[in-house]
Amino acid sequence: MKSYVKRFLVIAASLLTLLSIATFTGNTVKAATKVSPTSSVATTTMYSKKLHLDWNYDVYVPGGYNPNGKKKYPVLYMMHGLYGNHRNLLERFNSQQMLDGAMKRNGQKAIVVFIDGFNSFYVNQKGGMQMESAIMKDLVPKINSTYKVSSSRADHAVGGISMGGYAAARLSLKYSNYFSKALLISPSVWYSLPKDNPIRMNMHAFTNGKTNWSNKVYNSLFPTKYINKKTKPVKFYVETTSDDTTVPIKNVNRFVKTLKKDKFSVKYVKDTGDNHNWTFWTKATPKSYNWLMQEFK
């Protein structure tokens, strides 16, 4: 008799445990689909066919975002600099807080995607990482199908710091049929790099298969190479400091001059002090977000 009682108690305890788990799971699902009044950032992984790996990225969604609603949002793709990753612009400074402020001030909300670009310069490397294709053919379609993204070109932007700024310039011009706005902060738009420059000596994005950095490859991929009769108008926000020793301001001045010569709209901010570093980028990035929210309105 005692054995039957013992078995009954064990079964009863198991049923209570299962019931608790089911109740918790149900509450979790309900909470996940609830519209939050505050913004959130989710770190996500997708398999990229172009990169042949599981690829990390972060997505900022504004407060009030409803995954089941009809409202569509503008989207911004943000890219980090050399030696960084998809978390840089969220951890080295607080992009979530910066975006919250810019959106509140301007009464405009947007979805922001933070890309992991490794040290690729966000190009398709000869015999190596196909980052450009991964962004445009893997990531953009994934974001469009997962989030409430506006289909209007006027609501699509790309931006970045340093290497990411170079990429934002290049992708916005090459894919001007998709992007209409670009944020360039300390963009690495060198017109030439000395042979003994550490970046040129150690990076492989512009290899021709024989040498790490081929001038021919680099020049062929330079952002302004994509300006032609088919390039649609793109609005640029460009900010740098005259004290930048990594990307001397004469390079950025020349790049901006070319954009203006070809009738592109450019908001160019030249600061003094600081350098090509996080101290400067922490000051510059909020201004770029503010500009973009104004443009999205």
C-alpha cells in the first residue's frame, strides 16, 4: 500500500512541475509579443549563404513597435570600423540611448540594424569573404521579411564609422536604387596610403590574389566610381575632425568636393580636437542620428 502512495505522490509532483513549465512558457510567449513602450535591442544570428557561416547582427526596434501591426518603419544599417564587431556601436558608446533621444526629439522612429563586418571593408574580397553580397542578398532580405520595414527608398539609409563610413559611402552609391541616405563618420576614404601604412600592410580586403593591398583593386572599388547617369540622388551626412591622423581631412574634403560637384546633397561637419577615436565618435554619432531622423520625416 505504501508503494502505491509513494508512486502517486511522485506522479502528482511531476504533473505539477509540467503545469508550472507550461504556465511559464505561456506567459513568456505572451510577454514576447506584447508591445513595449520602450526601445529594445536584440542580438540575432542568421546563416549567410554568401559568407558560409552563422552571422551575428543586432536590431534596434523603437518603443511602440508592434510586430503584428500595420505601421512600417524606416531602416538604417550601421557598420563598425576596423577590429570591431556588431556590438561596437552599442557597447563602446550607447547607440540605443542616442537613438531614443534622436527619435524623441524629432517625433520619428526607425529600425536600426548593426552589422558585423569583421575587417572586410564590407566588400567582396577576391578569393575571400563576400561581405557586400552577404549584406545586400542575405541580410537586407532577412530584415525586410522579419521586421516591419518600409518599402520606400526614401526610408532606407546606411551609415558607419571609419571603415564603416567608407562602406556606407560605397554601398549608398552602388545601391542607390535601395539607399537614399548615408551617414559617414570619419570615413576611411583614402585617395592613397603609403606602402608602410599598417592598415595597408595587414588588411586583405583589397587583395588581387598576389599582394595584400592592390592599388588597382582599391581604386576600382572606391565609392565615387559608382557615380554615373544611373546613380540616383543620395543625401549624405559627413562628419570628421581636422585633427584626424588616421584619415587626414584632405581626403574627406576631396571626397565631399566630388559629391557636391556631382550635385549630391551633403551636410558636412568639420570639427576640431580629438582624433580618429571613440571620444570623437561618441560626440559625432548622435548628431548623425539626429540628422537622419529629420530626413526620414
